[in-house]
Amino acid sequence: MDTLFWFLSKMVWALISPDHFFILLLSLGFIALLLNRQRLAKWLIGLPTFAFVFITFLPVNDWILYPLESRFSKPVLPEQIHGIIVLGGSEDAARSHAWGEFVGNDGMERLTTTARLAQQFPQAQVVFSGGSGRVSEQHFNEAKISQQFLINLGVDSSRIRLEGSSRNTYENVKNTKQVIQPEPNENWVLVTSAFHMPRSIGIFNRFDWKVMPYPTAYLSRPPEYQQ
């Protein structure tokens, strides 16, 4: 059932994601022009054109992401941390496998932040959770290459545990809890992109696992810096 839900969610998102949706409208607009449906073509082409101009010249990215990224601030961490969980999504898996080395994306700070926390808390476990979220590229697994990148950043390999089978955030939490089997009194820190933290914490709460959110990889600007 989890596999069916995951596959359907990918197919639905492929249809409704903004970039795909606007391309679909432009394509339908071109077909309408060929069929001499001028009025319909104007609407189908005009809407994505207006949207592209709107997104280009206004800080839409900040308006959308800032409310998510500001939900959680970095906490004051206790003296003892049992483990640090970092969620996958910080690398371009296909390019990493093609070049044989880590190739990061705009979530790369997930790993650099984890490495910094690992140095601050030398007794803590470091758990990487992430497989492949792509339908056609399941063999491009993030875990091994991300593990090597953490080692290159100075994290001892004996401290790193991998969960490399998850395909989305729900499976990240479900599978990681099965691997770790945390005790109720343990302190675990969650590292993921700031915009992704509200969803992640919500799922951790569903699995009755209280973790300390440590957001990173910010993509927006606070209102006073938006222009």
C-alpha cells in the first residue's frame, strides 16, 4: 500500500506541479492556435505568461517559503545529544552517480550542518535517512555517497548509520525509527531544510517520536530584506 500511495503521489505531483502545469497550459494554447481557437488560446497562453512575469519580478519565492521557514528556530541544545538525524534531499543523486562523487543541491547545508553538530557533540550517533524519491531512478541511492561526504567533512565512519530505503518523508521517519528504536528519554536532533521542517516534525509527531528541530538550508529572506 505504501508503494502504491508513493507512486500515485509522484504521478499527481508531476501533473499539478507549477512548472509542469504552466508548460501544459502553453502546449494546449499552441494546439488551440493551430485549431484557430483564438479566444481559448489567449487564455491558455496568457495565464502562464502572466505568472512567469509575476514570479520573475516579485519575491514570490520569499512570500511562499518564509512562513514555512520561520516556523521553527534553532533551539538551545542540551549538553547531551544521543543522535543527529539528517534527512536526504541534499544531493543530485543522478549526477553524483554519474561523476562518482557527491554533487550537492540547494539542500546541501543539511550535511554541512550535520557535520558541524557532530563535531559539537562527539558522542552522538549520526543517522542519514534517504534512498531515492525518483520513480525511474531507484538505483540512485543517496545514502552511500552522502555517507562518504560526511566522512570527508570529518565525521568518523563508526558513528554513521544509514537508512537507505526510504522514498519520502513518511518513510524517512517510519524506517529510521525501526532502525534506531529510540528510548523515550533520549535527545535526538533533526536536521533538514527549513521549509521542510514543519512537514517533517508533523510526521515525527505522528510516530510519537519527539525530536528537536534544527532547520538549515534557508531559501527565503525575512520581510525586512524582501524587495
